Amino acid sequence: MGALFTIVVLGSGGAGCNLGGSTSSPPAQPTPPPPSPYPQQQGYPQQQGYPQQQGYPQQQGYPQQQGYPQQPAPQAPPAGAQRPLLPPLVGVPAQQQEVRQILAELVAALTPDNRAKVANIPMTFDPTYEVNAFAGCDERRQPFMAATAGILEAVDAISQTRATDELFGTKTYDAYCAQVLPQLSRSETARAALPMGIIPPNLGPDMRRWSRAREIFQEVMAFTMGHELAHHYLGHTGCANGQPMSSAPDPALLGRLLTRIPTFNQVAEAAADSSGAIDVLTAGRARRPQYAWSENGGVFLFDYFARIESAGGGGGPLTLLSPVQFLRTHPNPLGRIPLVQTVARTWRAQNPG
Ligand SMILES: [Zn+2]
């Protein structure tokens, strides 16, 4: 009953072979703590500040993109180095709980009108390994939010490698992408999990690395869910109207709800990127003195999808033959980075402090 309408944010892959196990669990090697790869690191580098801004970009669509090789903005790890270390985020149940908490914070940071539309929206986890997250309406026209097992694996891999590279100057994100993304871009059975061996064994146990990885995991998932949540409160799904929320659909039945995937709508996607980014920044600031989420979650996510496209032989116009569903249903990921960065600069100018 009722139209099924889902908005797909991310996507690729399918269920299948394991590439060697996620490094979601701490490495077992009895390795002593790393000798001294970065002895002087007393904390995170100071944030550099942001260039001038001139108001929010028009939400008519995205700037042209120019193929892959651009690097995203310099990573701007948090100012204020004395944050307490976060415990490692290990295992799927813990990751799911983290996402639920992130969603609650995103909802709480909305304007009252928008918050009323999505308060208590149910979150469900799709057990498939497609890399995806979505805002959907079930058969009763009740809104829900969903993330797949695949996106948890992908964001775990992004955060583990990015954290390692930030702290130790390694190139593990590049190594991970080179090893995993070619299959992910071509096969529906490949998985995004971080293979063993990408993180150097002596760095694996470092607690600063685990802590920073957890911050990045939160930041990328916050952007992802913030974008999806925006599709609901901006009215793109049409089913989030502030009605009393019911329970989330059964994950086992979720596939049935996802049979209809709309072609992407540039204006709606840009609006969701902009509103989602503002929500992430607002919710992030409320986390102080913990790490305040930035737009880097979006930058990291889009970089990842651009690399999937590039690995699949893309890098130019999207191809309808791409097995990566995200690339069929969303604007070019690299084109979305400048918009999110401009929104963030504007937000900081308007919300100093
Ligand atoms: Zn979207």
C-alpha cells in the first residue's frame, strides 16, 4: 500500500566474499607500542582557519567537476588538542549504537520546525553489504532511516586509514583504496571492509589512532545521516510530517521497500547536502569539549565515492552501467565537495566561536 519512495545516498557492492576481515577489532599482535614514529606529536595541529566566504551558494545544483585527481581540502583536524581519548569503536553492535546516537544528536540540533517532522524517527540497519544509507517511507507511509552493513564497513575502513595517515604520515587510505575499490566498483559481491595488513602492525594498537578513528567514523556517519535526514524534513520523501513515529521496518523486509530508486534530482541533492552539513556543524559544536564535527565527514565520503568511480574506469561523466548505485543516483561526488565546503565557511562566519 502506498508508494514506496526511497532516497539513496550511497551505494555499491553486494554481499559476498570477505576480503580478509575487518580491522574493526584491535589487532591481536603482541606488538609493543610503536617506538617513536611521531614523538613530538602533542596533540592535533591547530586549525588554519577558513578563507573568506560570501554567503551560501545557490542551491541550483553543483559546480562542474573536472575528473578525479583533485585532492579534497586539507584535513583540518580539530583545534584544541587536549581532548580525552575515546575508547575504540569495535564491532557492529557498537557501530550501530554509535549511529543511533549520532542520529539523535542530529535531530536535536535541528530548528524546532524541522525537528518536529523527524523527532523519534526510527533507525534500522540493512544487513546487506551494499555501501548505502537512505531515508525511506515504508508501506504505511511511515518514515524511517536506514544504513547498511556495507556502509559501516566502508566508513570503518575510511576512519581507520585516515586516522593512521593523520597521525603517522602513512598512506594507508591510498593503499586501502588501491586494494579494495577496483573490486567494489565492478563486483556486486565485493566488500568494503578493511583487509588485514593495510594498517602497519606496529601502529595498530595505538590508542590515539583508535580515538581519532572513532572521531572520523562519527563525522562521516554524521554527514551521511544528516544528508538523509534532510531528505525527510525538507519534504523530499513526503512521508515525514511530524506524525507519531512507529517502529522501523523489519530489516529482512527492507529490500522490498527499495525497489524503486529515483533518478537523482540535483536541486534536492544540493539542498540535502547543504542542510545536512549545517545540521552536522550545529550538532558538532554542541559536542564540545569533545571533538566538534566539521564538513570533513562529507569531504571524506565524497572522496571515497569519487575513488570508487575512478577505480571503475570512470572519472568523467557518470555511466549508467556503473554497478555502484550511488553513482547512478547522485551527482558526481567531487562536484559536491565545494558546495559543502562553502556552506561550512558561511556557517562559521555566521556562527563564530
Ligand atoms: Zn540524497
